[in-house]
Amino acid sequence: MADKTNTNTSAANQPRIAIAGGGPGALTLGVLLSQRNIPFTIYELRPRPTEAQLDEPSGSLDLHDGSGLDAIRACGLFDQFLPYTTDCEDSMVLTDMSGAVVHSDSAKSQEDKSWRPEIARNNITRLLLGALPEGCVQWGTKVVKVENAPVDGTTTGEEGQAWYDLVIGADGAWSKVRPLLSQAKVELSGVQWFPLVIPSFSSRFPEWSEYTGRGMFLCLGNRHMLCSMRGVRDCAYVVLSINGARAGNEAAQALGTIPLAEAKQRVLGDEALLGAHGDKIKDFVGLAFDEQIKAQGEQGRLQAAQLVALPQDHRWDHRPHATLIGDAAHVMLPSGEGVNLAMLDALDVSRAVGEAWTAVGGRRKGFQAALSPLLKKCEEGMHARAQKEAAESVAMNNVMLGPDGAQGMVKFMEEMMARMQAAGAGGPGGRK
């Protein structure tokens, strides 16, 4: 595998650094390393996204002070970040399975909320890619194996090999780097999720727009979840989360294998799916299916994915030549923390690498020895915060996918807000 780095000064006596994966964590790490003039190579399986692809609806990520927003600030991208946060409001409307609203903070002023701005996943990719030097990402390159080299480095590659002093696995739930450090396997949750898109939502469907609000709309009940969030070009990005524990794993998985029109009938007609939900919810889901059918045709298929998680207590024994960040280190059930943890991991690792790089004057000799204690301390912090968030994600998902998810979630949020207020978290002061 050919190797390209982001500077022309990568001599044989400099440490060589590889990052596997091209998600927000990997790109954040790349931006932070480039600020320090530290050469690196990112390996990403996907081809480079075009501007048109980055304009497509992609779901929304909320960034938090103390993690994701800190990383954005450290990248020097905060001012560029703000214009991307206007598509989806920082608010929530929560209903039960009948469609009755049990919680809404849409009417609250921003000053009465903790500030957790939303950004489309594609836009955070666009933002971070724009801050990376040309040539540092090897697009369309599959990392198939990472192993110890005879000289205690690491190799990686698909059609060849490349040697590195440090490999950072930022390659997601199915990481190829993780087996070098840990034998842990991801666990299937039994929850399948399926995205649907409604274009030009507020202009074409103003009544639905008013009902669902300008931020997150969440319907919980019968152990399933419906989530809609505003996205680019005024779309509604609707995600069905079908719990195999209620619907049956085979029935849930089958929804991604049948034509859209048939999937719509099953979802809305089967009481083990959404058939027992109220007419208001079924009408909204039916609208989302109809819009997807317009885009793909009746023979199109739902894009299916299963939620997975590593064991809550996942950790690995430190090695000086490899580490993990983001989902590769601690993939967990959705809780709003995944991307924030990944970006905070990247921030911490960049500081450890930068300190070691400076200590050895950018030379290979002594780099791993200088890096090892710094990286070990960094990993200990990662393990501690990931275990805490993983436990909370399990607790939250058990509530949301419980028999009375809506009322359970109201209580969960009240308890969470009480803890945040006691800790002095949140507030508009974070917008600086």
C-alpha cells in the first residue's frame, strides 16, 4: 500500500502515524495533529464524498461542552461550525404511542436550556475535511488487518503493507485495529433502525411541522421508538427503531429485505410493530414511507442497520504502538454521547502525541518511550468516562424501549436535569 503524508518533511527518522477510519473522531484527530505539523495518514474505505453527497440528509449530531464542542474549539473551527447548527433546533417533543404529547420544551427560550447545538453528520464531515491538508486521507483504502511487526511497529493494508510507529483505530464498531489490543466482540442489541426522509417538510406539511417541532420529535411505546429530526434543506430525517424483543428478530430484520410498499403495510398493520400505535403516529410514519417510495419507487428497500455495543466494562491493556478512539474503543447504544466521546478521545490523543513529539524533537528515536506513559494515562481516562456513559446509555435505552417508554423517559429526563443542575452544567454561556 502506497503511503502519503500531509507534509513533505516526513523523513525516515520521523515517527510514522496512521489513523484507521474517516469518521468525526478520525478527522478531528487529523485536524489537531496537522495544527502541530505532525505528519499522519488516514485510511478510509469509502471514496471521498462529493459536495452533492455531503448535501444529502444524514441525521443530526448534538455536540456538548466538555467534549465535542471543546474539540471543535481546539480545531479552531468554532466560528465556521455555528452556521451549520441552524437546521435542527435544540428542542424536544415527546409523545406516547397514541400520539399525545407528554413533554415539550419547544416553547422554552434558549437561555433556559443547556446548549447542545445540532449539526448534520455530513456537515461535520465537510467542516473537518475542509481543515485537513490535501493528500493526508487515503480514500477507498480498506484496512484488512493490523498486527505487530517484528520491530515492534504495526502493519496495515489491503494490497500491501505499511509500517507505523503508532496506529490509532478510529474505524468504528467493526474495527480492524481493535483485535490488536482487545478480544472483545460487539454485542447485538436486537434493535433494527431504518431511516426515512421527508423533503421540504415545513413548507409542504406545515401541520406536521408544527406537531413535531423544530428539533427532535420522539414517540416511545410498545418497546419501539420513532425519532424525527430536522435536517438540511428543511427535511425531516425520520428513524424507525424496531425492537426485536417485541416484534421478533426475524420480523424486524425482514423489514430491510422487502419492498418499501410491503414494509409500510407491515409496520403500520402489525400490532407487534406500530399497528397498535395511534392514528396520528401511523399517519406520520405513513407519510414518511410515502415520501421514501416517491424517492426510491415501491420496489426500493429500507436501509437497515442493527444497534450494537461493546461490553460496558470494555478496556484494553496499554501498548505503546496502538490505541483506539470513538466507536472502535467504546461503541454503545445511542445516548447522544457517541460522537462527543470520539471527538474528546481525539483531543486527548492529539495532546499526548503532540507532547511526545515535542519531547523527542519529532524524531523516531525515543518516540514510543516518550508516548507510552502519556497514552496510557489518556486511555485510562477514556476507559473511565466510556464505562460511565455506556452504563447510562443502557439505562436510557432500557427506559425508551420499555413497555411505557414515554412516561419512563419523562421521569428519566427529570432526574437527569436535576443531576445536571446540581453539577452546574449547561447554560448559554457555552456559546463562546
